[in-house]
Amino acid sequence: MFIVIDPRARRVDGESVRIARDVLSAGAGGEVRVCVLEQGEALPKALARGNGRQLVIVGDDRALLRAVRMLHSEGHLSARPLGVVPVGGSTAVASALGVPTDAVAASRAVLTGRTRRLDVLTDDAGGVVLGTLGIPAPRGRGPASGWWRAVPFPRPPRQGRPRGRAEQRLRVEADGRLLADQDRPVAEVSVRAADGLADVVVRPGPREVEVRARASSVTVSGPTGFSYRANAVDLGPTRARTWTVLPGALHLAGAAP
């Protein structure tokens, strides 16, 4: 086992980091190496010292996502299980994936050896999405609101919506099939990887029927750009983005179904 401790986790909650380190080290026996990242230290350089051991990240969602993106970019995402003990800042992504947010419980879950194979979405800019992405990014909602997990989206209220939310002109394609074009406004779009494909939901407006599709890739574009929410973070604006499903690409240790 190769335990990587994120510097933010150590700074925000050093006691939980110590507990996680002790539980993991005791449960894994003598085959444990611990790397405490320094501020600004590159993760790839640290992982090179792991010698192929199972990787366990002790840190928040940002630390988890950095590890996932790096493993994906190097072609190693599905090569070995990845464990995470959520400590530090936001843990909404880890929690949504079924990882316990308590340091002791999460450490013990990693040690059980049970691994879930999870589908992920990758985009044409090198990003990786764990869970559901939503368009547009919601205004005035915190990262732990849980909005990004909802499929389909809750029907927006008819009064008091932020101006422009229902006036987006988007082109949405799923495996080349046109789900929405720029001649009609789109209120909301959600994309979630599940069972080897992406569940796509397009809601044209409060009085129109939503459109659903299953596809291996989804492309969204708009003349004025659009924002989106993925991994509990607001991203964009961008004029076009394509997301592709990688079935079973993430082997997450210790996550409940």
C-alpha cells in the first residue's frame, strides 16, 4: 500500500490524517509506504515512488480528482485500485461515490479489499467527471448542495428563476443523434455515466417534454458559450465540449454500492 497525504488535509485536520495513517498502516501490515506531499509537490513525482503499490489518497475531493486525472492521463486509471480517505475540504464527490466520510470508517473500508468498478466521463480537454454533470452550472449553490447528483433535474420554478437560465441556445448530440438544436432554448442538460453508457437528459423548458438518450459520447455546443457543473465545481464557459464514457475505468476501493 502506498499512502499519499495531501498537504491541505494535514493543515485542515491533522488529527484525522494521523488516525487514517495509523489505521491503514496497522491493517496493511508491513507493506506500507507513506508519502506526505509538500505544498506544490507534483503528484506524479510522488507516485513514482510507489512502485506499483495500491494507491490511497488521504485528502479532499480536489486531491482525489488530481489523482484520477493524473492516472487517466498516464493510461493507468484502470490498472490498479484507488482508495480514498476523505479529509480536509469538500468531500461531496467522495461521499456521492459511496466512500465513508469518517476517517476511521473510510480507512477500514479501504482495508476490506472490496473494489467497485465505476464508469467515468472524460472530456476533450483532459477532464474526468465522477458522477453527474449538469448544464448550466447552478447559480448561488454551494459545492455540497447535492444538485449535481440529481437525474433528472428538478423542474425549475416558474417564478423567480435567474434571468437567462431558460434562454440558452445549445446544440446537444448523443452519438451523433440530435437531441436539441440552437433554434429552441434549452433549460437544463444532465449527463451521467451508468452501465457502460451515458444517461443524457435534456429539458427544453417548463412546458415541454424532456428528451432522454443513452450514448457512448455526448457533445454540447453553444454560440455564446455555456457553463457546467462537474465534480461539485463550476466550470466554463466554453463554446463546445465532448464527453465520452469509459466503462468501469475507475477501480475504487472501499466504496459502498
